[in-house]
Amino acid sequence: MNELYHENTFSGEGFTKRLDEKRSLGYTTDMHDDCKGQTITTITQLEKYLQLTDEERAFDSLEGILPIAIPSYFFSLIDKEDPRDPLRIQVVPTIHEGEYLEDEHSDPLAEVDHLVTGRLIHRYPSRVAFLVTDICAMYCRHCFRRRFTGTFQGPATKSEIQEAASYLKQHREVKEILLTGGDMMTLSDSKIQELISLFREAREDLVIRLCTRIPAAYPARITPKLVAIIKSFDTAPFYLMTQFNHPRELTKEAVAAVGLFVDAGIPAMNQSVLLKGVNDDASTLEELCNKLIFSRIKPYYLFQGDLVEGTSHFRVPLEQGLALEKELRRRLSGLAMPLYAVDLPQGGGKVPLTEGYLQESSGCTVWNFTTVEGKKRSYPRQ
Ligand code: SF4
């Protein structure tokens, strides 16, 4: 076990102070009580365990940026000798987060424009996203929702949940809800029970997606008791939506945590982000997707980086992404192949990104195709 488990790294830091202020307002983040003493939250703490680069150290001069949180479990997976370690760069911030490009936005998906209650986003006709909390066990430096994440607003109140549930009661066209944030699994078991029961009271038929990075960040949070609580509201399906970006995140502990859901009949789907220096090569992505399938987690999406302020150092050119997608399609089975997609700016929604395999319709007799291997084939029009 990492020595950080024995050190109260939270105490006296701004992060704890602001969380404590939220608690005094009636919020609760019990998971962070469990995690207390096990999470790195400042550059000063990082300095004790890592030889920081100048770019990492300089992050301290920035203000109002996504806070730091690295659970000691995840920290223990980092190669301390390698400043470019793909796990390290996902969680250790750099000064580059202060660089805002002209094309970037704090809310490129226009989520704020689609808020229908304080915490409910209704952007697509058949599904909604509920911002359960802004708190995460681990703050990913590529986070696309950093306008909200880690802003110390705390978990949604009961009345905010009821407001969203009542909206869903009136909008039967909504078939699915994403419980997201932040990370919903940072709530205590009793808060998760209350959250799901309020939505289930309003809509027994709603498919619920449990969106979480916790299996990668802090798998000990997932317990048989938590899964049993969720299963007790099984009037409609649940789906577990994970985020694993690199094969080394799929440890024995992480796979076992997801396995608790899968064994209970809750399928697991993974949404990776294509990240420069983390997974922007075909071999890493191939290994990630094959490991996911082997762990009973379906690779669902591979997202092109959103145009979020302060994240340009993670973005992979779209042309390179398309070439990677092409190569993956050649190497992976259909089951292991994620959908490469981009969430278009100004709330344009998701579109798939793929090579044009259908070349043209020649005359009126056939469709011409290029195969994954680059060969020519045709298919009759009728
Ligand atoms: S867990 Fe999700 S919401 Fe939280 S920082 Fe990471 S990407 Fe953002």
C-alpha cells in the first residue's frame, strides 16, 4: 500500500476547507471522508513524491482552474521516473491549462443554454444529463466540463433533484438519463439511494446511465452494498459508463469493481478521450480496447477532444484521429471497436468520424466501396 494512505493530505488545505463549508450548508460528500488522507490536492504535496517539471510547478501560479485531486490508488500506478507517463499527465496539471485559444470556449457543447432546471441538461430529444455533483474523486486535466467540475458547488440538493424529476414526469419523450457531474459515485450510499429513488418515483421506465471515472480512479469505492442498492431500483435498465483512457488503468482492482456491476446484470460501456501523449497511437488504443473487452467492458466511444479552454495541449489533430480510427478498424474486432466521434461546438451534438468507405455510386448500377484493407469492391444498387 502506498505511504500516502497513512498521511492526512487533506487537512488544512483549501480543498478541504471549501468542502467543509459545503458540509456546513447541509451538503455531504461522505466518500471524501473515506478518501481523506489518501488524496493529493496540492502542488506542494506532489513535490514530496515527484520530481516536478517546471511546467507542472508553474501551475501553482494559476487561479480559478480545475483543482487537483489524485487518489493515492491512482497515484501508485504512475511511473514516478517518467515525466511523460500517460497516467501522470492525465492528473498532474501544468501551466498549459492557463492557455486559452481563440477557438476554445468554457462551454463548447452549449450545455448551459440547454439547462431546463438548475442541474438538468436537455440537449437531445430522448435523453437528458443530470449534474449530480461537481465533485470528483480525481480531477482529469482534460475535463471538458471544467466550467462546472470542481467548483465547490457540492451535490445537488433534494429540491434540485425533485425539480429535475418533475420535469421528466412531464417529458415522456425522454427515455434515458445520464447521472453525471462531476462524479456521481462520490456521493455516499445513502445519497445515491435517495437520488435514484427520487428519479424512479417520477419515472419507473427511465433507463439510467451511471457515469463515473471512479473504477479507474478509486475502485475501492465500488462495493457489493452499493451495487445492491442500485439494483433495488431495477424497474428499467442501468448502464455503467466508465472512462478508461490507457490500458494501465485496467488494473485487477478496477476490473473487479466494474465486474460487480456486470455480475449484477448492469452492462459496462467505456468512453475514452483521445489524448495527446496518453493514447494517441494505434498500439495503445488497440491494447486498451482489447483489454476492455476482456474485462467485459464494451468500448463505446473514443472522443475527439472538445474545444475547451485550457486543454489544447491534449488535443490530437482530427486528421491523425481519423488515421488512428482507420488503423483500429483494421486491427480490432467489431465488438472491440469504439465509435470515434466529435461533439461539435455550439451544441452541434455528436457526429461519428470515420473514413469514407463508400466512395460513390457509379451510374445507376452499383455502389463502390474501399475495404478496410484499401481494396476496391462494389455492391449492387438494387
Ligand atoms: S471524472 Fe469526469 S467530470 Fe471529473 S474531472 Fe474527470 S472527466 Fe471531468
